[in-house]
Amino acid sequence: MIIQLAGGGVITLLGFLLSRTYGRIDQAHKDLGTVRKEMTELALQVAKEYIRRDDFQAVTDAIFKKLDRIEDKLDAKADKP
């Protein structure tokens, strides 16, 4: 009788631990799905807002050329009496 009670207690404890472990695994799967969804959304957002280095360099070069022209014009005006 005592062996049966002890065996029942061990089985109950193992069942509880297995249930708890499977619950954590299920939660981890749900969390993984959420993280994957967020990463996909982030990848799409980055793709929309990302600018390549070459494109950025071309734009900044054009801006600096314009600024140089403005500076030259201002210098020419300043040199006139």
C-alpha cells in the first residue's frame, strides 16, 4: 500500500513537471512566432527606408557642389568694390 502511494506520488509529480515543461515549450513557440513576425516587419521597414551608401554619396556630392558654387558667387560679389 505504501509503495502504491509513493508510486502514485511520483507519477503525479512527473505528470506535473511534464505538463509544466510542455506549457513552457508552447509559450516559447508562441514567443518565437511573435519575434519572427516583428523581425519580418522590421526587415520590410528597413528595406523601405534604407539608402545605399553610393546613393547617399552622390546626393552629398551634389549638395557640396552647389554650396561651392554659392561660395564662389559670394566671394566674387565681395571682391567687387
